[in-house]
Amino acid sequence: MEPAATPTRDQISARIQDALVEFGADSEKLQPEATLEELDIDSLDLFELGQILNQEFSIDVDPQDFVDVTTLGQAQDAMLKQVK
């Protein structure tokens, strides 16, 4: 069995966006400058998203990375910084 290929930043960003839509966010509002409040995304959604990224891409997301996060772009950056 071959090891899984390292996911690209684009693949991870696409999965983040897909998950947020699954959580109920309006796909047309998913812009980097959109606030998490505008998207109705809370800390539990971010935690669940971290779990999804861990399961699908073996990315360890630390909840502390989201302490000062207020926008979608900041949240994505926090998750993507874990990609080697």
C-alpha cells in the first residue's frame, strides 16, 4: 500500500469550504474577509472542521490557533499553517 500523497493547499482549502457549507454557511458568502459571525460559524464548528482535516488529511489543528481568529481567511490560514 502506497503512502497517501500530501494534500495541496488548494485541496485543503476546498475541503474547508465544503465543510463550512455542510455546516450551513452560505457558499456565496465564503470570502476570506467574511467574519465567522457573518457565516454563523462558531468555535464548535471550527473544532469539528479540525477533526475533519485530521481524519482526511492527517493535519493536527490546535484549538489555540483560533483564539484571535475572526475571519474565514484567518481560520483557513491557521489550518493551512499545519501543512508541511
